[in-house]
Amino acid sequence: MSRWSSLLRQKSFTYLLISGGASLAAPTGSLIIVSWALAHAYPSSVPPSFPAVALALLGLSSTIPTLAAAVVSGTLADRIDRRYLMRIANLAALAATLAVAAILLARPEGHVNLPGGSGIYLPLWVVLLYPFWAIETASITLFRPAFNASVPRIVARADLGTANGLIYAIALFLSIGASLSASGLASFVPWGYALAIPVALFALTQVSLQLLVADLAPRRDGPLRRFLSDASEGYRYLWQRRDLFELTIAALAVNFFSAVAFVELGLYATFWLNVSDAVLLGALVAAGSLGAAVGGLLVNRFHFESRAGNLLVLFTVGQGLAVLALGFVRSIWLAIPDMFVFGLFPGMFTTVFLATVQATVPDEKLGRVLAADEVGSYALVPFGQWAGGVLTVASSIQATYISAGIGTVGVGGLMGSMRDIRRLRFTTRTEPVRTEEPANPTAEPAVP
């Protein structure tokens, strides 16, 4: 507790905490309303395949903008003031969310038939919603590397685990509030008005960034180079660090399987758990967020720095088992605690991973390495969302969750066979992080 209070006494960290927590939580409120709206976009007479396709296309609609944002986000974070970049990205997300709210309120009539003669169609308002959802997700993608790269500028190396756990716990507690309040509002008011919750969180982020006073200007490791040359540096460093590279590939597979399952969460609640109230869907999302928040705070009790890699393997296997269990429970009252258990593992994983990267990657490359990891880790998410829709249409919702759970457990097993991942660790010594390339890319970083 003393470390938490010590961090919270620093105004710069407090404002960074508020801005990051609110910005990372806001998309959860948006997603639950958009997912619920798409899951109920059709008359009850149409089969579940119609909303399943609409939800799958929601992910695909943001594929190119989000990947493009991920490619340039780290380079921007290392070339310009990170506070300025966060403000611009957050403002774009705020504007896009307001546009989505307006579409949900207007809901223009008409529909668009999908090609192929399947008979599946999309309501016109759903088609109009897709590009603004893409802007919101791409803006958050621009925000994240700049934010995560700012943490070690403000926080001492020994406090990185505590700081990351606290930041993401606050973000997830706010996500819980956003999920429950937005879904609760959606039960009583038109869906567009329920987006007032994420709009308020984006606005809070903007105010906090205005109040944040910190040196977040770029630190260069040489003369300013061409943009593409700078961008490639993050990928080159990631390739040289075999431990981080292997972890990125593993995360690529884990995120694919997570996308397969959770793009269909609205349908899972509606058709598998027979939930008819949006509040219960919000409770499912909130349980996962609460678990992740508890995990992010709890993992610091393990003194994970000296065995980070082994713990990441265990967290991945645990996550897969929790997803697998969702495929067998039929009661919302069993699914909610299972979602809490599921959330524990990504919460612990995120805290350990971010602290390790922040402690072992030079500051002048940190934004690019974080962004390169995001590109590598999330590149298959849209395809996972599409695969989840296709699998649900072709088989069943249960098969989707069972497949995703088995796949995630398998990835955890493969991670355990990779020596570089198992050896991943760092020390909390306070000496400056090295700025040169590692002489031996596979060596354990920053270990005496």
C-alpha cells in the first residue's frame, strides 16, 4: 500500500493514471452498446447468422485503419511529444464516439444486401456505423504506445510493476462502471444516449492530459531519420530480442483465439445463456474487467520480476481453461464467476509484460517496440473476429468457445517449450536502462 500511496502523491502520475485509465476504459462502454445494438439489429424472425455476420464485420471494418495506426503509432510516440499525441488521438476517439451515438439515435432506414446470394443483409444504420467505429479503435491504437511509453518517464524502475498494475486496475474498474452503467442505460433509453458514458470518459481523459505536466518530449539516439527508417527500428529491435519476439508471436495466436470467442459475446449471452436484459451482458463484461483489475494488482505480490517468463506461460494456460469452461456453462450465474477467473489471467499478463518491456527497452525506442508488439500481437484479431462469426454460423456458439479455449491452452503449452520465454526476467535495480543493442539478442535482459 505504501508504494501505491507514494505514487499517488505524485501529481504527474495521478494525471497520467486518470487519463490512461479513462481512455482505456471508454472503448469498453462503446463496445458493449455497439455489440448489443448489432445483436438486436434484426427482427426476431431472422436467424442468429444475421447478427453474427454483422458483429464479425464490425471487427473487419476497422482492420486496415487500426493496423495502419499501429504501424505508425510507435514512431510518432518516439518522434513527437507524447502528451500532444495522446491529446490528438483521444480527441479523435471522442468525436467518433459522438458520431456513433448520432447514428444510433437516428437509425436511418434501409438495408444493404451482402453479395453471394445468402440472403443476409445489413441495416443501413449498421453500415454507416462501421467507419466511425474504425476511427475510434484506430485512435485508441495511436494512444496506447504513447501512453505506455510515458510511464517509465514518470515512474521509477522499481515501481513499474506497481504503477502498471494500478493504471490498468483503475482502467478496468472504470470499465466495469462503464459496462454496467452503459448497459443499464440501454435498458431504459435509446442506445445512442447510453454512449454518454464513454463520451464522458474520453472528455475526462482530455482534461487530465491538459493538466499533466511532465517531460514527454522525444529523446533521440541519433540524428532524425526518415519516418520509415525510424519505424523499422522497432521491428528490428523486436527481432533481435528473441524473448520478446517469441512472446509477440504467442500473443498473436492468443489474441486470435480470444477474438474468435468474444466477438460473439452478445450472441453467447442472448442465445446460449438465454439472457434478455442488457444489464446481464454488462455484468459478464464487468466480471471479466474486475478479474483483470484484481489480477493486475495481485501479480505484484508474486515478485514476478525474477520469473516473468514462466508466469506468462501459466497465465496463458489459465486463460484458455477459463474460455473453455464458458463453452460448457449454460447459466449466467456460472458464466459471471467464470468470466472473473478468465479476467484474472490477462490482467496479470498485461502487468508483467508491460513492466518487463518498460524496464528492458531503451526509452528512445520504447514507443516503436511497443507498437511493433501491438502490430504483431493484434494483426490477426480482425480475422479471429471473422472466424468467430463463420464458426458460429457453420456450427454453434458452443463450438466457438470450446475451439477458442483449446487453442489458447495449446498456445500456452507451446510457450512453455520456448527457452527464451521461460528465461525472460529483469531486475528492479535503479541504474539507467541500457541504450545500446544487446550483444547477445537471446540473453536475459538486465539480469546481474
